[in-house]
Amino acid sequence: MTTPPLSTAWVPLWPLSAPAVPAMVKLFDSVLGATSAVPLDFVIPAGYRHLKIYGSIKPSGTVGQYRMQLGTAGVADAGANYRYNDIAVAAGTPAATQVAATYWDIAYGSTGGGVPAAFDLTVYDYLDALLMTSMTGIIRQSKQDTSIGEGALKLIEGLYLPTAAVNFVRFFPSAGSLDAGSRISVYGLT
């Protein structure tokens, strides 16, 4: 039996010619030059369907969560409009959480040994004013050091309740500061 060519087996959903805009475009890339507690704010340009966010962050001085808020008109929404579920596995033990909050907790970090928390998030349909904005992600959370059992893997899904088009994102620590070298990169997906 021979395999038919892809062109007859699949119906292409993407134009066969090259798109006018690349499928993944870097919108924002920032590295913290010095320890700071200042939130990282940025306006998202229109013209993309989804956002892909990568980060490697390390809290300084205080163990805490790193949080994310969305917003419209260049302002973060600090209302109780965020829902999320996460499943974390630390030291071989799974735990699940359901939360209604004024933010999404996206990463946990600590002060030990320069170990960062790394995350890979996708924010879906952020410009769609008919649907709530949703988010999924995978996070490598740090604890105190590089010992076995000191890290945690976390899967997260979230929902932003307003149905307005999102054009603003804020990242901020729950307490304390972030160390120099912490980095966040944001890409637009067509």
C-alpha cells in the first residue's frame, strides 16, 4: 500500500503562499538589569490571535508568587475577574488548587541558590470581545536549591471573565523583588 501525498490526504487550512506576517513575532523581550520590585507592564499590539509568553524569573529576598494581570485601555484589571486551576507535583506528591482571584499566580520562586522559576504560557483569543480570554501553561517552580524534591512542576489553566478585547499585560511579584537577570519574552501568534 502506498501513502497518498499530503496534498490529497489533508485539506490545508493555511494559505499555501507565505503569510504577509510571520506566524510568531517577538513583541516584547525584557531582562531585569538590577534587582527590582517594579511591575513589568506592556501594551499588546493588535493583529495577532494568541500570545505566547516565556519567562525565567527569580524572586530576591522574599519567597513569593509571580503574578499576571490582563487589562484594557492600557490599565491592568485588579478586579476579582480571574479564575484558575492548577495541578502541581512537588517531591513526588500531586496537589490541585482552584482559585478565584484578582490575578493569575503563574510562578513560585524562592531565595535559594539562584534557582529560577521558568514558565511557558499561552493566552488564547485575547482580542476577541465575544469570548472570555483563556490561558494555559506549564511552570517549573523553584524552591530553595537544586536538591531532589526541591522543584515542582505545575500545570495551570485560567479564565479572564470580562469579554472585552485585552490589550495590556502586567507581571508583578506578590512580595519583595526580582533578581537581576529575570527575563520575560512575549510573542504574538497569527
